[in-house]
Amino acid sequence: MEKMTTEILHNELSQCKYDEELQAYLKNYEEFRINWKDYINEQLMITGLSYKKFGDRCGFSKNTIKSWCEEGVVPRNRDQYIKLGFGLGMNEQEVNHLLTAYGGYQALYSKDIHDAICIFFLKKQEQNAGEVCYGYEIVKAWHKQYATCVGNHAISMQYYKEVATKDLTKEIAMKKSEKEFLEYVECNRDVFSHVYSRLIIFMEDCIQIRIKECMEDSVRKVSVHQLFQRKHLDGSFEVAFSKLKRHGIVPTRQQLIQFAIAMNMTRNEIDYMLGLANMSPLCVRNRAECILLYLLQQFENKHPGVELENAFKMERITRSPEIRNQFQKVIRHFYDEDDIEYEEDELDNELAIFVEDGMKRLLG
């Protein structure tokens, strides 16, 4: 079978109208799915090392490597993927692929102090032709020492317009010494202190929209905690959301997707939010996300006005000019294309129920 690009896979998926067609699609393109077990065994084969020597090189136990290779157990957190990348002498692009494709985490982000340190040492390692010069331990030590220098995490709607991510990444690559890099950190401490502001603002705006909807049906004020309960977002999500707001620690990809479904987001809105988290869009090569893409397509066909409705609500409520502009583009697209009117659709938890039922049916 010819090599399939992601675009081709997306186009093929869009043609699926019924569950039977999706099942056939999943079977036909199974070989193109992301598979951690195959990936880590390939890395083991490339090195020619035993479980123990591979683990020693990357900073993991023999049993951990064995569980990855034989049982397909995945690393526990984002740090372990980065640690593996350092141990295998990867460059920044390779680590980002490892994080996004296999870990479901955000790519290394030059506006995050921890990730900036990773990028700096990966660049230095790359300059030595991939020779393993640094372990992840040096990143942990530097982060512990310098994270406090950037101040407490806070929300800002301004700095993103002033500092481009690609410019910071290029600037890091130009630093030749540890002293130069530390000077760079000091000069950009405001940037590090406001990382993921757009993501926080977007999520808070979504929450306020749904709280407003709940209050229309109740005389009592609805708290964020009560909304999360109503939307079946458990305590672990509340903790993750709090860490994002207080410390700039991004929730997992799965948690963000669960939040998106609870907030009645369309595929485009989910991809937009994942982009704010420095994550890749929903991935057709991931089996669960492929099924989710199919279900979202089915739901949006059933409720064709949902994207426009969400855009109107976000455009009216958001505090961010950038986010407002994003959703004004959606509104203009609909009106320029069809000059349509829409009637508000009382969805509440309908999308979440639709996806939950679909996942049980299709994964069972």
C-alpha cells in the first residue's frame, strides 16, 4: 500500500458517513496509526543495546524499558519523554515529534522557562553531531535554580504581540555559552512569567459562556466548580486547570480534549485551543482521536449552526482582541459564504453524551 500522508487520511475519513464505513477505514489504515510499542522497539534496535544498557544510557531502569518494549506501557509524564530524547541524543525537532506524536504533550516552547532550557541544551548537543553530551538532569537542575527568577505566573494579553515565538527560538540557538543564555533569560523574564496567557484566557472565556447559559436556567449563581460538576469534569481537571492558571503548567492533551467536549467545541475550536497550548491538531493517526474526528463530523452535520453560534458567543464575551478577531473571521466566513441566519441550539451536554456514546460503541 502506498505511503499515506496525513492529508490523504483526513480526506478519506471525511468520506465516512456511517459507523460501518469508519470501521472499514480503521481496519484499512491500521498500519499508519501511531504505535508507541513499535517506535520504542525501533529505537532499541537502532542503538543495538540491551534493556539494561538502553536504560542506563537514558536514565531509566531495565524493567521500565522492558515494559515499554514488551507491553507497550507508555512513559508516565512529559518529563520522561524529554529525558528519553536527551538520552538518545535527539535534536529539538526529534524531541518535539516524540512529545506531540507519541506523548500527546505540547512541543517544546521557547516562552516557557523549562522548555527554553531544554532547547538550549539540545542545541548544544546538536552542535556535537548528536553525541550525548547532556542528560535531562542538567535541565532539572537549571530549572530548579532559575525558574524563580522569572517571577510568579500571571496573565497578560499584551506580550504575545510584542515577542514572536520563532524569534525567541532563533535567539536561543544563537547563544554560545551558558552565561549568554542566562542573560537571555533575564532579558525575557516577563515573557516567561506570562506563558500560556492566551490559552488561559480562551478557556476562561469558554467557562464564562457556559456559566451564563447555566444561570439562564437557574436563579442561583453558578460557580466554576459547579459548572465542572455539571459538565462531568472531575476533580483532577480542576487541579490541572488551577496549575495552569497559577504556575503555567499545561493540562494533558486528553484533559484539554475532555474540556473541549464538555464546552461543546467544534473540531476547529478544539484545534485552535490545542494550538494555544502549543499542541498539534487532532490527529487522524491516533485511533481514539480519529474516532473523535468522525464523531465531531457527525455531530456538526446534525447541528450545522453550532460553530457559528459558538463564534458569536465568544466574539461577544472574550477579553482578548486576538481571540475576538479569530472568531470574527469565523462569523465572516459563514456570512460571506451563505449569508445565513442561525437559531440558537440548546445543546448543553448533548455533545459530551454524543461523544461518550460513540466512543463506547466504536471502541468496544
